[in-house]
Amino acid sequence: MKLRSIAVAFVLLAGSCFAADVDGKWTGTLNTPNGDVPVGFMFKADGSMLSGTTTGPDGMDVKITEGKVDGNNISFNVAFDFGGMPLMLSYKGVLDKDQIKFTIDFGGMPFEFTVKKAA
């Protein structure tokens, strides 16, 4: 039983070592019915916790909240303020080498886009 516990711990630890590297700057474009919108993120992972910022509609940095890393999956929320009207967006992404494929829930409508790691 003790050997089994050690083996399970080793497998879990090894899996986290091979998780994709999310740290750094990521940029891309979100296609919307009103045209393309540039998107950018700055991420920092600390174990399973993810922190960082995204660029708001006014060009200012907006902190991400409830950020999580689980292997190659990341998730977080962003709260925007549109002239006193709050808007919460939930992001879910899958890392694959130098890109992240995101899905955003925008009022029950999913939007998908991809960002690439900036050099």
C-alpha cells in the first residue's frame, strides 16, 4: 500500500512537470459580429494558481480572477466595467506549445479564439 501511494504521488508530480508553460505575453484576435478585436494577456502560473492581466476595451490592464492551471487547461474570469455596467467573462483555454485555444462565455454565447505566445 505504501509503495502504491509513492507511485501515485510520483505520477501526479511528473504530470505537473510536463504541463505547458503559460507564463508570459500572449496575443491574438477575437472575431466578432462587429469586426475583429485584438486581445492580449500576461500570465504567471504558480503551481495550480494563475494570475495575470488582459487588456480592457480602453487599453488599460484588467486583472484576471479565479485563475487556475490544470495540466494544459487554464481557466479564469475577467470583470469589465462598461460605463458603470459590469460584465463578467469566463475564459477556458487549452495550451498547445505556443498557442492557447480559448472559449469565452459571453452572456450564454460561446466565442472561440486562439492566442499565440509573443516573442
